[in-house]
Amino acid sequence: MAVFRAVSAPVVGATKAAHLEDALAAVDVDLSDGERERLEAPYRPHRVLGHT
């Protein structure tokens, strides 16, 4: 018999139709290289933890 451990995690997603519509509309947004660089600058990659 399989034993499963409980997992606590938030469910992330749109809570209103307008949120989903805005997210879908973003697919058609074209960013310049400078805009993309400015948005990505704060991102710092890190190692995934908790997985073996």
C-alpha cells in the first residue's frame, strides 16, 4: 500500500475573469530589448531546493 505525505502549497491563479483576460492579452505584447532587460535585471536564478 502506498503512503502519501501531505503537501501544503498555495494555489496560484486568476480569481476573476478580468485577471485571466489581462494575462491572455499579454501574449500579444512586444517588448524592446531594453524593456526586456530592465524587467529581467532584478531576477537572480537560484538552485531548486527540496527535490532529490
